[in-house]
Amino acid sequence: MSAPDPALVDLLGLVAYGELLAFDRLAADARLAPDLRRRAALSEMAAAEIAHYRWLADRLTALGVTPDEAMAPYVEALQAYHDSTEPKDWLEAVTKAYVGDAVTDDFLREIADGLDAPDRQLILDVLHDSRYAEFAAAEMRAAIAADPRVANRLSMWARRLVGEALSQAGRVAAADRGGLTALVARRDGVDVSALFRRLTDAHTARMTAAGLNN
Amino acid sequence: MSAPDPALVDLLGLVAYGELLAFDRLAADARLAPDLRRRAALSEMAAAEIAHYRWLADRLTALGVTPDEAMAPYVEALQAYHDSTEPKDWLEAVTKAYVGDAVTDDFLREIADGLDAPDRQLILDVLHDSRYAEFAAAEMRAAIAADPRVANRLSMWARRLVGEALSQAGRVAAADRGGLTALVARRDGVDVSALFRRLTDAHTARMTAAGLNN
């Protein structure tokens, strides 16, 4: 077997560890739910992450790479993101899931363009189911309808989430062994600042859709 | 729609809350894993529980019962079981999963006999996949092979798990609104002490298979 593309290994390792950690944190955040129905909903969002983890880990194994080794470079930065954005209550938890899932998906959709099938398809398959975003947005809108001041609090929280994510993304890029940035650059005429602008614009539109201000 | 069988509603509520809580605790216990591979394995065991929860909750909803209401009578006893058996390390966590899953499955197999299809099939469908038990037993046997003293420590831990489970099962029976005990008694010529003896014997055989003493 020829050596696998290091950029692909880096990407799969990053996304796999992101899924493993998202599982862990969503499962913990589910305890913040005000009732068992909502707790089950967040727990199911967590379970979807671990199913996706398995696909990514299996693909790494098929490429001859140990998943643990591929994930190792990203443990610190992803852990730091979650440690610095621990939700204090249920609304912060669903807002974090809403914001984080969407930004992750937008990034993955962009980067999938630079991959060959079947890895492009694998990355598209681990995007989040839209019913989770709909659930989270409905929770946020209902809370804002009940108390309009909630919009301000969650808007500030969402800004902090994006700020922490960008700061940790910067750390990932700085620690990158060349693979991930190569993968972004591989796409025809990609402009990294334009990519970030697209991600930011999409985030802003989603915040408005959930009743938050920017 | 005619009123659903209260014994069935009780059983589905008990098992559903058991799954929801097992998800929560297994997801937390996964943090005790010595590496990411093992952490992912326990996280996947957790994810299977929440998938089963969904089937049970959907069945309750189809029967016209709110899952939260059906689960409410069992929250305290199941929570108390988990609070009193919080694993201190990875081996305690896998032992708890191994013991708890098997005893639960044995009990459900017994009680499924008293149900009509499709509920009998539903209960059989939420039994644990045997690969999880194989994973846990392999972890226990490897640890015992590396240090034979581990067998004593895990044997004591397993006895404590069963003791706590029986004590909380007694609380469930005492708090039962008549449904669950009726369901056990419904089976032809059932003898509750014989049922407990069968469950205990099967547990003893499993402990031996995993390298523990009794």
C-alpha cells in the first residue's frame, strides 16, 4: 500500500477527534436539560457524533494509520476550545451546539471540495443532520420569546464561542505539519481570507435566524 | 385508542430511563479510558443505549403516553444505583458495564416472555450487542493477566455492583404501582425466587468467564 496523503490523514484526524470530543461534551451538557425529553434530544445529538467518529476512524485504519496517532496533534487545541466554552446552563448548551455544528459543517463543506471521492463523500456524510439545528434554534427562539433579554445574553455567548473557535483554529494552523493548510490551499484559487469571510457571513445569517443580534 | 396496559407502560418507562441514564454514565466513564481507542469504544457503547432509548420512547408515544411520565417513577432508584456505583478507574468502568448490561439483559429476556409481540420483539431488540461484553471481558482478562491481584479487586467491585442493583431493584418493587410485579407474575408458574436464582447463577458464570472469582 502506498503511503496515504498526509493532508488527508491530518483532516481525518482533526475531524475524528472533533467528533469524539463533541460526543463527550454534548453528553455532559445533556445534564443541563430542564426535562428528560430535552435531555434525550441532546444525548441523541451526542450519539450521532460518535457514529461519525467510527466512520472516520475506520477510514484512517483502512489507510494504514492508527486513529490515535492521527488525532494526537489536535487534542490540545480542541480540548482548549471546549474547556474555555463550558456552558453554564441549558440555553448556553444548545447555543453552543447550534453555533459549533454549523461552523464545523461550513468548514467541512468547503474543504471537501479539495478531496477525491470517496473521502469527499465521507466528509459530506459526517455533516450534522439539519433536525439538530432546527431543535436547537427552536429552543433558542422559544426562550427569547419568553424573555427578550435572553437574546442579548445568547448573542454575547455566541460571539465568545466564535472568538474561541477562531483562536483555537489559529493554534491548529500554527501547529499544523503542513497537511491541513496544504489541503485548504489545494483548492483552485482559494483565498483563505475569503473563506473566513464566507464562514463568518453564514454564521451571522444563522444567528439572525435563531433570533440573536450581531 | 383503548388505554394501554399499565404493566407494559411501567416496563417501557423503566427500561427507557435505564437506557437514558446508562448513556449518561457510560459517556462520563469514557473519560477514564487510558487511550482514545478505548475511550471511543465506551462512547460507542453509550451511543447504543441512546438509540435504544429512542425506540422505547417512540413506542410509549405511540401508546399515547408521554415518555417523561412513564419514566418518572424510576428516576430516583436508577439514579441512586449509579450514584452509589461511580467507577473510580477504567477497569471499574468496564466491569460495571459488563456486569450491568448482562444482568439487565437476563432480566429483560425473562420478562419479554410475558409480553405480546411487537413489545416482546422491542425488548429483545434493546438487549446489548455481544461485542460490547466481549470488549469489556477482554479488558478485564488482560488486566488480570498483567496483575493477578486485579482479580480480587474487580471481584469485590462486581459483588458491590450486584448488591447495589438488588437493593435498588427492591426499592423499585416497593414503589411499583402494581404494573411491573404483575408483569413478572403474569408468566405461567413464575417463581420470583427462582427467577432471582437464575439471574444470580448466570452472573456467577459470567464472572468466572471474565477471570473473576466469586
